Amino acid sequence: MLKKVTVETALNAEMDEHLGYAKHHPSKSTNSLNGMIYSRHPLVLRPKTKAV
């Protein structure tokens, strides 16, 4: 368990450094989503069809 926590902490720190801001904190850039996605078109899922 300690190994998992250590690895997760290291990966989160690496991601924060890569993005330039910590998780759940505002970005200094206007080009970020921060987990909020707004779309005019809802996602439509369709079943796969077999090629004949």
C-alpha cells in the first residue's frame, strides 16, 4: 500500500509540473478544460453494424 501511495504521489506531482497547475486549481491559460465540458451536441451512441 505504501508503494502505491508513493507512486501515485510522484505521478501526480509530475502531472502538475507538466500542466503547469495543480489538480482542481485554475489554469493561468485560457486553453484548459478543468474537467468541465460543454457541448451543443449531445453524444449519441449507435450500435455497431456488421460489414456484409
